[in-house]
Amino acid sequence: MVEGTEVLAEGHIKLERIQLRTETFSGEMSKSATRDISRSGPSVAILLYDPERHAFVLTEQFRLGAYLNHVENPWLLECVAGMVDEGETPEAAARREVQEETGCQATRLEVIGRYLTSPGLSDELITVYVAAVDATRAGGVHGKASEGENIRTRVLSVGDALERADRGDMLNIVTQVAMLWFAGHGEELRKRWRNDAEAGG
């Protein structure tokens, strides 16, 4: 149970210090403990897939976390992703982010799963989708200039992307999860979406 909350910083993401006690495995209550956590709120990530061309549309952008960890190339290949605005549904946020970051339109949208990105440090709960797009419409640089975004669109064959993920080249964990999901479910998804398209669904 939470005994007290102190706001340490409030900018793009709120940082809070929480005093709490929890039930232990013995059934007793723990001593009071202090935890710092970022309160970023709900978010979405979207793996953009073109079933006709069997290709992904990914984004490439600079990530401070990669730079601070001295990653050789801090411009990471990622799924489209972003925060869910207040009063917005995750699906609406997903469609908005696809448009903002790639200029594409998601014609189909299905949930892959929901994940806590770093539960020891953040309350972020991310809903991950796979979306159907036309990869021929992808290209260029996108993002909100007001937020300093500079996001390049990249089209990769499924084979190339999965090989890179298997090598560990995709350092964004949510993108890695999406790639792992697709490796197990992608063929069934492609057949279903193509059959639906032929049936006019």
C-alpha cells in the first residue's frame, strides 16, 4: 500500500518518489520502502507489415539511451511507437502515430500483446499492434518538428529484418518482441490477411 508520494520532476515524463509497504511471501507486511519511478503512462507500438510485398516499414531515429550506453550506432531501427494522449484510446493513438511517423495509413490493426517495458523503473504499459500498410507509400523523414523528432522511414524485407533481430541488431526491446512474435505467427497472419483481401474483407 502506498503511504506517500512526492513529485521529483515533471516534464515530458513525471518522476515520483513513492513510500510504500507490500505483502511479503510469508504473508506479513514489509517495512516501509522508498521507490523512484517514472510515470509515463500508457503507450503503443506498431509493427507495420505489407503482406503483398512481405516487408516491414520501420523507423530509424536517434535514441539518447543508446548514446549514453556508448552503442556504436545510436540511430535505432524500431517499430512506430508513441504515448497515448489523455482521452485517447490505444487504437486511435496507434493510427495517429503511424501517420505522424511514417506518412502511411494503417488499413488493419491487430493487438499482439500488452507489456510492461521496465516495471522496476517505469509504469509504462505498452500495447503492441501489427498493422497492415502499403510499403510503396513509405519513405522520407517524418515526426513532429515541435518535439524535435527526426524520424526516417525504412522498408526492410521480412527476412532481412528477422535476421537482424536474431543477430541482436535491434536494440529496442519492444521491436525485438514484435519481431519474435512475427517469427512465430507471421505466416499465418499473411495468409489470413491475403485471403481476407481476396474475399473483399
